[in-house]
Amino acid sequence: MIIEQLIEDGRRVRHYSDSAVMIRQVETGNIYEDAVDVVPCRYTYEETDEPIPTEEYKPDVRQRVADLEGISRDTDGMAIDHEMRLTMLELGLN
């Protein structure tokens, strides 16, 4: 089941699976461990069959940053901004 959790004093909503699987943004097909959107949220999410990778199987964080820098923001800037923010937090960059 997709869980929706209000964060940042109700200004944003976090979506994630309670079954430890990746989630898919229905409108774009993008897949995430979790997603954070501005309220009101214009996206919907569904669970996939893909388990969330464990730490030992996650790609190198620095490679993720390099990969994200090459992605165009035209298709889904909010999702990319969120992913970049998570990656920067993992690297200890604020």
C-alpha cells in the first residue's frame, strides 16, 4: 500500500510503500524509493514488484549525481530536483 505522509508543516507530502518496494509515478512512469511533492499533489503513485535495493546493492552515490546532472529537467523537474536533493543529502552536501 502507498503511504502518504504530510511533512514540512503540511506543505509537502511524502509517498512510499509499506511493503519495501519501489513506487511508480503513474503519470510519468518514473520509479522511486519514495517521492516528495508539493501539496496539493498533482501525481499519483502505485507499487511495483521491485524491492527497494539494500545498501550493499545501491549504486555509488557519486555516480548517481553524475547521472542526474546529465538529465534534462524538461520532462519532470520536480522529481529530478527531489532526487538530486536526496543524493546531495547522502553525500553530506547541503
